[in-house]
Amino acid sequence: MWDMLSGFRNFIMRGNVIDLAVGVVIGAAFTGLVTSFTDSFLKPVINLVGAGGDKVGGEWRIGDDSVIAWGAFLNAAITFALTAAVLYFLVVLPMNKLAERRNRGVEPEPKPVTEDIRLLTEIRDALVAARVPAQAVRQDGDQPAER
């Protein structure tokens, strides 16, 4: 039981889960703000442009019961476009610039050493070790004085 709770706690405490939760909450709040803007300012303009007189703007009536509410669809499309644009310019673009700036000074990782190169390196090191006379090293790690 404790293992399951510990695993759940570790899952929740990961940075990406918390970042995702914060992003969802901020996105929902921002969507509400943009929806309020389009309902308060753009919808009256659509109604004004879309109808004359006493008619409700942004609608086409077909018979007595059917209504095509193109104004509501246009309002939703504008809400989506504004939300996507603001999220792109205020979140995605700055994060891409930050990632680019971080990666600018990073060198690519070296390629893994192949087996033949590793063996040749070992042979070279063994030949060098056989050629150089071994020097005695004192217990404290200092090299003996040259004669």
C-alpha cells in the first residue's frame, strides 16, 4: 500500500506534471478572459453588422423553427484565434528562444567509442607503459626527486 502511495507522490511531484497542471489552469483562466472580450466587444459588433432593425444579428432564420447562428460561430472562431495567438506569442515563442539560448553553448555529445578504437587505445597504452620505466612513488604520493 505504501509503495503505491509513494509512487503516486513521486508522480505528482515531478516537475512536468505540476507544470502541466499550472498550464491548464492558466489556459482556462485566459480562455475565459478572451471569451469575455469577444462576448463583450466583438459580439455586439457582429450583431450590428449582421442585422438591421429589430433582428438578432449574426443569424439566418430558415422557416419559423430553424436558425443558423453564424455570428456565434464567428465569435468562437475569433476567441480561438486570439487565444492561440496570445499563447504562441507569450508562452511558446519565449520558451523556444530560451531553449535555443540554453543550447547555444552546449556541445554535442561525443560519439560512443567503437570496439576497435577501444582495443587500439588499450594496445597503445600498454606499449607506452612498457617503454617508460616505472618510477617509485612514495607513500604520501609525491614523486621522488630527479637525480
